[in-house]
Amino acid sequence: MDDASQDHTGDAEGGDAEDLLRRALLDPESGAAVALRVDGLAVGEALTVIFHGRRDLGSIQTFVAGGGYGAGDAVTAQALLRVPCDLDLHNAATRAEAEELYAAQARALREALLAADTVLAIWRQALAELEDGAVGVDRSVELGLALPAHRLMPVALVAPERRLTVVPVCGARTLAEGRPPLGIACAQQDVAHIYPLPDDPERCLEDFQRRAAEHAHRLAEQLEHQEASVARFLELNGDVA
């Protein structure tokens, strides 16, 4: 796996992009991968974006792993989060155009990660005020929750007292269309809702608490309805007997 390490102020353009493009996308073998590190994140700390291209797949897929992987580091499949924001270089008529497209698209994804992490840090502060500081960070690839959108990074906030998970999510589209649409998903075991990235976390948490309470009320009514139905059925069955 090739590597291009970047901090907050780094850029995907220039010689690095050309070298990565030469080694990864024009590799004579059937497939190749290139890594792009994003360091210095407030919540995520360090992430590694991996673009993986294979001729038989016909696409350059995007994965994000927690931690800063470098050249030669082994990454297991279990550590990779599939993010449906793939590179798309088909409009490049020349090598120079391909380099420009690659640099712009890699930068768009990096900016999305930075933006989501910055907002997640604000959410962590808002949650900490409600939870008396008991807010954890889950770096698992599998959260065990049904989410209404795709995850952007393997980083989530967890408020155990509220049984609440807060996750950056994104829309599925190629990076040729620019930075993907982003949001913050609040999720409990059986209820989830997405809020726009710029929304005020305190307002969103109040709204989600209301939604969760309404869901719990509807579920209680449904269970009561089912229990009444079963009771009536048993009465009928007893009458027949």
C-alpha cells in the first residue's frame, strides 16, 4: 500500500499526487491501493483513506480506517470502513487531467473528513454537558446499529446513559461531484434521525429526545394493542372449547 501523509494543512496536489497516480492507478498489475493519511483530528485523531482500484471491479473504491497507516503497513479487512464516495477519473483525456482530477477528488474527501470531525467535536462538548462528561468515542467499523445513511468514518460518539450514538454520515456519490453531502446521525437501538452538519447540537439533541419519546410511546401502544388482541383470541378460543 502506497502512502501520502498529510496533516491539517497538507494538500493533495503536486508531486505527491503525480507519484501516487503513477504507482497506484497506472499499476501494470490487476489492482493497486493508495493511502492518504489525515492526521491531527480533534475526535478521530488519525484516519487513513485507502483508494483501491481493480480492473475486474471497474471502480476505484474508497475505504477509511482508523489510525495513521504508512507505506508497507498491513491493514486487515476488518479495519476498513467502506465509504461509497469513489474516485472517478473517466473524464480525464490526458495524464495531466487525470492527475488534476485525482488531486481534487482526494482533497474533497479529506475536507469532508475534516469538516465532520470538527462538527463531531462540537457535538462531544454538547453531549458532555448533558451527560456530566460521560461521553465515549467508538472507533469500531461495525456499530451494531441500523443507520439511515452511510458512515463517513469509523468514529462515533457514545453517550451510555442515554444509550445514544452520534455518527457522521454521508450520501453515496462519486468524488467527481465534489464533497459528498454530510450529516450527523443520532441513533438508538430502534430509532435514528439525520441532522444537517451545521445544525446546533443542543437543538438536535432536544429534537431527537422528543422523537425517541414519541417512538417509545407508539411502541407501547402497539404492544398494548397486540396484547389486547391476543387476550381476545384466547377468550374466543376458550368459548369454543
